[in-house]
Amino acid sequence: MEQTFVILKPSAIQRSLCGDVLTRFQRKGLAIAGIKMMQLDEKILRVHYAHLVDRPFFPTLVKSMTRTPVIVMVLKGKDAVAVVRSMVGATNCRNAAPGTIRGDFGMSGQENIVHASDTPENAVIEINRFFSPEEVFDYSMPTTEATYAPDEID
């Protein structure tokens, strides 16, 4: 099964949406392979958002992402990266479809509730950035056979 990386951002923490978001992932059939709360700092954000460092809004992004601790997690499931990206919705919450996490819970382009890996390759990089190998678990869910057809189980 594929793994993906998700951050529940300070906007999710401050608005008490963590349980709602996590429940959506679990109800979809994704398994939690790793989860923890941590305080981000500018150093890790410069690495994580390296493609945005030179953008004029980067200082505001750092301020936003360091406002409170965040919850980082590894989710596991068939095509997990694409499934989570679909569930999350468009980056700007105002453009996100109803039924998506951002579409249902957000109104901002920056305060957009979650970060989710955009490719399987980036998921591996991001997981390794935030988790040590012993913090990511491989176990079977008792619901697997009710979630997937036999030929979908890796």
C-alpha cells in the first residue's frame, strides 16, 4: 500500500477541526501509519516549502505555520497520494469543491487546513523529513477486506 504525508496546519488546530479531518481520512479507508504533534520552525519550513522561499508571501506563511504546533501524519492506502489530494481539494479553499476538506472547512488560500503530498515521490521525501523509520508502522487493519477487493490489496 502507498503512503502519503499530511500536516494538519495551525488553522485546523485553532479551529478544532483535527478530529473531523482525521475522521474523514479514516472513514475513507486510509490507515494511520504514523502520527505526532510537533512545533515547526523556519528552518524546517524553508526546506519543506523550498519552492516558495523566494515568494513575497513566504514570511506570512512561516508566521502562519509556526503559530501553533501542527499534527503530522503518514496515511496508508491504495493510491493514497491521489486519494488524499482529491479529498483535500484546491489549495485556495474558496475554489475547493464542496465535499472536500478545504471546500467544507476553509475560506483562505493560506489558512487552508491541511498540507498533503502532491506525488508519491514527494510523499517519501516528506515522510522522511518529519518521521524516523521507527515512527512509521506497518500493520494490517481488520477492515481491509471490507475496504478493498482482493486484487487491490498489495
